[in-house]
Amino acid sequence: MPCPRCDFHIHTKYLRCANETMEVAAIVRECERIGVRTLAITDHLNTWDQVDLHRLIRADIEALDTDLEVYFGVELNFTGKDEGFVFDAETKAKYGFQFAIGGIHSAYMTAYDPKELVDIQHRHHLKTCADPLVQVLVHPYWFPKHEFDESGWPWAEWLAHVPEAYARELGQVSAETGTAIEINATANLSNPLFPDDFARQYIDYLAVIAEEGAVFSVGSDAHDIGRLKEIEAAWQAVETLGVPEERIWRPTGEPMNRR
């Protein structure tokens, strides 16, 4: 069965993580061209001083004239190793966020140790899934390359160190909590910074998670308008894995642009 044409991880220019091409109206036009039917804007909230910028995103979504379903989400990042997210129920209600995606964005190591690297990531993956305010765990085992380059650490070898037991536990926790595991196109599957065989290894990792009944979300994680088309890699991964449509997560409630 084909994957539903969704993209639930897209950034904008407002938080200065994405470039100037990522305006909400332009994103929607490109999604229409690609064949996306349902999408969400999920820009970063890493510090409290960023939260008011999300009002601009919501206003742009509410002003849209499109047949597509557009939701208003937010992406969270841990404030430090074994710390928490900048997010709470009051903030969600005040700003009208319809859901949150989140996860770990750093190695949190001072010296390279593959076992410690994987242990830290897995611990934070489980912590994210246990958070009732977070619906999607983003890009498991993605790292910013500059962090490794600046430290002189070997690049893109960590999947070989992920125990199968960790993948199975994550799949089980996803099935139990309903927290979706993200299949991320630009961070994991079509990232030019990774070796040629990384995407295949990543699909193998996701296959173990899928065997445990996990729920999945799909996202381009686009930061440039030209990268939105990479969502097709996530759709293809769903089909390769054979994940049924009922295990593909989508936000609840009415899309923000139709309220």
C-alpha cells in the first residue's frame, strides 16, 4: 500500500534555521507540486525567547488559500544532556500548537566512545517517547557533522554499534505509547554527508523497529525549498518496510488552515 502523501517536519525562515526560501506560502505551493496532501510546519523551539516567533508561522498558516491540510506543530530539542524540553501544556495552549515533535540533536560526549554515544541516544529516545506532550521522536541517530569534524571523531559509523535490543525496545515503546518514530528524509535517508550505504543500514535499523509494531511519522525536515522533494525518500521507505497505513501517524483535529 502506498504511503500517505504527508510531510510532518518542515522548517521556515522565521527561526533562522531554514533559509529565506522557506516561507509558508511558498512551502505549500511546492508541496502541491510534489503531491503532498497533508503537511505540518514544525519549526524549532530551543529557548523560551524563540516562542513568539511561532505566532508569525501560525498567522501565515491561517492566511493560506489551499486545498492541502496544514497543521501547526513545533520541534523540541533537549536543553542539555538528560535535561528537558522548552515546552509545557500552558505554552502549547497559549500559542495553539497542535502537536510537538522532538528529540536529541547532539552527541553529548567529550571523548569518542561508540557505546556511550549509542547509550546516550537511546536513553533520550526513550525519554522522548515517555513525554505525553511529544507525539513524534525525530530522526533517531542523526548528528550534525560539524560536531564530529571539530572533535576529530569518526563519522557515520554509529549504526553498527546500535544493539538490536535497543531497536526492539524503541519499537515496543512506540507501540505502547503511540509515539511515532520519524522516518526523516533529509537528515537520515538522503543526506549527502553520509556514505552511500548509510540509507540501506538505516532502513535495516527501521525494519527491526517496525517488527515490534511501532508507529511511524514521515518528514522531509526541509530547510530549503528545493529539499522538500526529498520527502519521497521517506514515502519509499514506508513502502519498502511494508508499514500499513494505520501505523502511519498523523495529527488529530482539524488542520490549522481550515479552522
